[in-house]
Amino acid sequence: MIHRILAAELPRHIGHHVRLAGWLHRRRELKSVSFLVVRDRSGLAQAVLHEPVAIPEETVVELTGTVVANPQAPGGAELASPAVRVLSEAVEAPPFDLYRPGVPAALPTVLDHAPVALRHPRLRAPFEIAAAGVAGFRAALDELGFTETQTPKIVGTATESGANVFGIDYFGRPAFLAQSPQFFKQALVGVFERVYEVGPVFRAEPHDTARHLAQYTSLDAELGFIDDHRDVMAVLTRALAGMHAAATERAGDALALLGVEPPRVPEEIPAIHFADAQELLARMTGEDPRGEPDLAPAHERWLGEWALREHGSEFLFVTGYPMVKRPFYTHPDPERPEFSRSFDLLFRGLELVTGGQRLHRHSDYLAALTARGDDPEAYAGYLAAFAHGMPPHGGFAIGLERWTSRLTGAANIRQTTLFPRDLHRLSP
Amino acid sequence: MIHRILAAELPRHIGHHVRLAGWLHRRRELKSVSFLVVRDRSGLAQAVLHEPVAIPEETVVELTGTVVANPQAPGGAELASPAVRVLSEAVEAPPFDLYRPGVPAALPTVLDHAPVALRHPRLRAPFEIAAAGVAGFRAALDELGFTETQTPKIVGTATESGANVFGIDYFGRPAFLAQSPQFFKQALVGVFERVYEVGPVFRAEPHDTARHLAQYTSLDAELGFIDDHRDVMAVLTRALAGMHAAATERAGDALALLGVEPPRVPEEIPAIHFADAQELLARMTGEDPRGEPDLAPAHERWLGEWALREHGSEFLFVTGYPMVKRPFYTHPDPERPEFSRSFDLLFRGLELVTGGQRLHRHSDYLAALTARGDDPEAYAGYLAAFAHGMPPHGGFAIGLERWTSRLTGAANIRQTTLFPRDLHRLSP
């Protein structure tokens, strides 16, 4: 049997006898001629037959025939009068036409029928971009001497917050799904200095919104021997630049199909301190947010516009968020201890990444927990690493689905999640 | 402040003033001289001071001084009379000496104190090999046109087997932790043709053995448009070759420390059919396993020795396992339907990977489920993808921790798991 070629390779085989295999994407019957469009992982290819073809769309077919030039065909080539063999029948019609350029279905229909709906090129494209982005994230951090790790998703205590965790029956004992690899990645800074993990995290989010998921993919990084949070911001900048470069290189077709161009990541992303941001907002807008411990979404949007106007950047770091709004392991600014050495990265005025420097001294952890009214004994497992000498360190976490949705302009994060899990959805 | 260099870079800086930072790995006080060995992510470096240094091991330190040549020092260079600054104190002694070449502690001690125990270079080394192996797996499959995916770890039904699943309280509804991405990766063959996923899988294993874990990392791959299981075996061979090549290239120091040389993966791994393996065993050993539906561990070991003797290969595929021992989605051998188009890959006589061709026709699934006495309705979600045209496909899953343990000769799979989860262990 002759070697299978991909649809995208057809124009390179004009004059040759080839074999294509894929899904029957579209069938059009004219009076004396049938057009078949076949879809495979590389794209679409057209075949012309001078007889009717009674095969429903999404049937898996194999076409064997000669490639001829045709300026009207996609790629300028088509298969002339091929032999058609059915590899596998489609016994049901798709919930909507997969061959239409747009998606003629509402999101719930798409999600209910994900195994077939995701075959639509526009619905598949975000995941090609996501796969490329993850590859770029890893490549950037590998280059910087990071080690990839895998850590437990089942934990005995819910460290970060008691709320919004999923409980498990663990051999008759209560346990929880990990909300983040925070504890593990910090402990592993003591082992590898620089670590990253790409893995699922779980939030029992009771909110039914366009941006909450019960499971998402967290791109976590943590590094030791930093001076302060700015070293973390520099690594994040490299990671993001790697993600955007990889998306362009490895998922160019998917970006083009969605009409998306990944924005340039500046060598140094502009940064503004939280207090200065509030000053700026008070001075430039009608409102005065000073005294508030966080930025309102409208203020983040305003700052995003400001960064684009003043710095020509779609990205903006806001640093120094008040300690009161950050987790207990956050490192304070020694000179202004009410502010933290943490940051949010805004992209087009929306929060994309959170990170910062963490406490590293055992005594600082004891003091921080006690000050918050927590019993350090309850955190004994978490604190063990810090009793044995931990360097100044920090890190960040990028939500993969969020990154893809912000980049592609998806209205709902479920559009960038293959099989979303939320308050209502547990299948497919 | 001068730029930090890594321990391994010291010999390249003889005559220069440098800054090192890391953990105080070892301190030796002689009459008039102190030797400090500092450990960072690159290795060890020695410093000599002409004064006593009262700092306990595992303290995080920064040394600034001039590099001098010393043939006795590791790498032929050392830091002469550096200034020593404590970055972070060790407030507890490690559970055992991290500086001894061997590991002077039993496995339970190591696991109980993992955040500090893993700093021992011999205990850290398997994870450097694992990280390299995963990178090699991905590189090999990327090269072959695979797309990386992330799929749900929370599922509504326990498809593969009702036993050994962890139950979750999912917003008040019962749900389960996924035992494998089997359903999702098959459905995604319909979208991307070729997919892989690196992620956690969960087994509520009631066995307390050296090889069972409640969570492990599964390297899953699935590909469409195959002729039969041999196409899957060819891709697995490429993936394994990629893993071994990457281990050698990226984790050479870790392999050397453990005295491990990754075995050559043959271009074509020898294969023997299950029935022929039983014939061979009957003819060559005192026993007659014919009629048994599976191979006993002793028989796998014998076959491993046979493959090495006859084919010079430490790897051996055993193909065609009886259908009765394989999951319902397994594709039978059309010519001998009691045998399957599945395989096990043995490495040094131990099972390393399982895989095979799957059913792809909707009607075949209905028949297979009905024949086993299962109600296809219970599998409606799983079957949806197959109603819409699925190509002949197959795949495999490699347990990362198992691969690392077999490669490094670890006696217990917990030695190749950062923070193992088992019947008894839920922390750290």
C-alpha cells in the first residue's frame, strides 16, 4: 500500500499517485460531479469525482488517486477521481455542521458534544495554541536551568484556604484535591533551586461564571536565590515571551484561523507600585481608590489602557499589593511592611498572572501565622522545609486556559478547556 | 553586587573574584583551617578559610572571594578565604547526614522527611533523570506530529473498572478521580489524530507493595490511522528511544552518580506472540503455561533473558494477549479472535508498558459491551465519539515513576516519586 500523505502535503505531489486519509469534512453533489473535502490533522484537501458519492459527513475515509493542479482548490491541488474506501462509518449526524467556517451552535451544545464539536477547525484551534504555549513555557524555563516536577494532587490538609476544596475518601480517611502545588514547589526549591510544574489544580468554585472552572491547568514556577520579586517578574517575562514565540512558530495556522496575533512581550514589562497606581487613578480619574486593599476591575482596565498609552505595552506589572490581601507566605516589603513583594501581571487590563516573593525564614513563618491567629502546629508539614535552610525565593502561576482565552479573545474560559468541569458539568 | 556563578562553573573562573550561593553541604574544621563545601543546583564547590566557621550544615550561605586552582578540590578549583554571609539559617539538623556519599537512612525516614532528604544528591538524581525522560518523550512525539492535551481528572463514571477508584464529593454529587485518560485520549484522536498527555492518574490501590502508588504520572499517547498494533509499537519505540537519549543528554551527571547507563533501544524491538511465548516456555522450561490467559512474573523474566540471549535486546514486545485479560475496548486479532491486537513491553523481564489497538467502530463497541454483559447505555458518554466516525487507532501508557525505577534499579517505586501517596501515606 502506498504511504499516506497529509492534506497539507498535496500540492507537493502534483502528478503523483497518493493516498489521503481523514474525515469526510464536506460533500457537495452537483449534476455530474461530486466534491469531497477531507480533513486530517494538517488541514483540508479536495477531491473531485464524476459520480455520486453516498457517504455522510464525518465518515472516516481513505482516498487513493492522482494529484492534479487546480487553482480553485485549497492549496492549488486536488485529487482527481480517487478510489474511495470507508474506514469507519459515522452512524450519527454531528450536532451542527462542522464544515461551516463559523460555529453554528451555542456554547452548551458545543460542550455537551465536545468529542465531535472539537473537530470543528475553529473550536480545535485554541488547543493547538495552548499546546504550543505550554511547549514555549517549558522551553523558556529549561533554558534557565529549571527542573520539571510532578507533585501530589491529593493532600491531607487544605493549606491555602479551607474553603473551595474538594473532599476525597482516601482509604477511609478525609483528604483533599490540591488547590495548587504551592507547598511542594516551595519545598522543591530546597532541592532543585528552580522548578516548574504543568498540572491540574482543583477549586470547588461555587460560582457559575464565564471565568471559573473546577479544574484548570496551572503553569507553576518557583525559583530560589532571588533578590526580590523583580527577579521573579524577569523570569515570568521570559516564560511569557517563550509562550508567545512558540504559539507563533508552532500554531501559526491556528492563530491565523482565529485572526489572532500574539502581542509583543517587551524585554522589560512596565511596572507600577500598587500605591502609585492608586495615586494615578485618584489624579487621573474621577474616583479615589486610595485606602482600598485591592484594585477594582474597572481600575485594572484603566491601568491597562494607561500602560498601552504611556509605555506602548499591552502588559503591565502592578507590584506591592497590600499584605492584607495576600496569602500568609507572602514576603512583605521590608521598607513598607504593609505592602508586599508580590505582583499581578495585567494583560489588556485583565489579571493574567499572580506571583511574588515568599517568606523563606522559619521564624518569619511562625510569626506570620501567629499574627494571623493561625496555629503553626497545623502547618507543621508545610514548615518542615523551612527548618532546614531555604533561600530567598518566589514564583508565579499562569492559568493555561486563562492565557489561551485572553490571547484568543474567547468570551468564556470553557472555550479554551477541552472538557470543562464546573458547578454543573461533570461530563463529557 | 557581583553576578552569582554556579559551583560547576568555578574552574572557569580561576583568578577571579566571584560569588557563590547555596547550601552548606559539609563543614570540616581542622586545627587552623576550615573547609566548607557548598551545594547548589549544579553540584558542589569547596572553600577554604583560615578561621573557624560556626555554621551548621544546610544553612543557606553566600560566599564571595577569589577562585584559586587546587588539584585536590572538586573540579580542580576552590574559593580562597571567602567572605561568608548567612542568607537563611537551618534551625533543625537534617534527619541524616546529607553529605555522605551513600544514604544513611531507611526509606520511611527518607519519605517522612522528603523536603530535606531529597536534597541528598543520590536521592535527587532519579528526578533529574525523570525530568529529562519526560522531555524526551515529548520531543519524540512532537516530532511525529502529536498534540499535547490536558483532560479532566474528575469524572462522573468509573469506566475502566468500578474498583480501586477514589470517590469525590463534587458539589454534592458523587464523582471519581480518573484512573486514566483513556476515554479522553481516544475521543481526541477524532480531533487531533495524534495526542499525548503527561498527567497524574489515581488508583485506590489497597495493596501495600514496593510497586503500587495511589497517584502516579502517566505518559499517555494515542494515534489514529494505524494498520494495527504494530504501528503503535513503532511509535512507543521512538518515544522510549527519545526518553533514553534525553536522559543521557540532559541528566548525564545524575546517571553517572547512580552508575546507570540507559540501555540501547533497538530500532526495532523484538516481538513474540503470546501463544508462541507459551510454546517456547513449554519447550524450553520444565513448565507448561499453555492455556493460562496471562504470563507469570517468572515467565516474563525468562522471556527477558531469552530476548537478551537470542536478540541482544533488553526489551521484548509480547503481543496478542488473550482478549479475556484485556479491557473491553481492546481490538481482537481478526484472524484469531481469542487473541488481541495488544502488547506488553518487557524491559529486563519486567512489564514496563501496556498498549494496543482499540476498537473504533460504534457497532463493535456495542457488541463488545453486550457480549461482556455490560449495558451500553452506561457507556453512552464514552461511545459518543465513536458514533461520529473514528479511525483505526491505538495507544499506550508509560508509568513515569516505573520507567525511572526500572532504569535506575530502584528497589521501591517510592524512591522515584517525589512525595508518594499510598495506602498509608498522605504527607508530606
